[in-house]
Amino acid sequence: MTHRMTITLDDETFAFLNRVASNNRSAYINQLLLQARQECLKMALLQANQEEAADTNYQQALPAWDSTLADGLAHD
């Protein structure tokens, strides 16, 4: 599904967009937003990993879960 929208750009930004995006401004802007979204996800994962590493209760509980690694199920 796609959506249409109207945005306002100053003259300099609009000229830049026309210069770098050629004749497909929508695809260019969409690609920029996808990259920004991926960067946000990457930063959220990094923060979650840092919080997990700092959580001593969680770190102490991890060895108890190691026994589930040999659950007898085939791993492909």
C-alpha cells in the first residue's frame, strides 16, 4: 500500500532533492526514510543489549537456561 502526502521544502532543499533524486523523488525520500528507520532499530537494539548486559539479575539467571540448549530437538 502506498500513501500520498504533501510536504513543504525550502527552495535550497527542493533544488537539492531534484538534483540527487532525478525524476523519482518519492523513491529517493522513501529510501532515506527506510535507512533512518533501520538506524533507529539498530540503536534500539544496541540500547536493549546494553541494558541487558548491565542487568545483574538477568546475567545471574542465564546459566540456568543453558540446560535447555540440549533439549534433544534436531537443530538445522
